[in-house]
Amino acid sequence: LSEALAHNSASMINTAVAVASSGVSQP
């Protein structure tokens, strides 16, 4: 269970970073 939560957290973080990066690159 802990491994699944860790993977889910990592996925959410990666998604948040991608969204933030795309938002910053936009004017």
C-alpha cells in the first residue's frame, strides 16, 4: 500500500510540475 501511495504521489507531483511548466511557458 505504501508503495502504491508513493507512486501515486510521485505521479501527482510530476503532473503538477508539467502543468506548472506549461503554464509558465505560456504568456
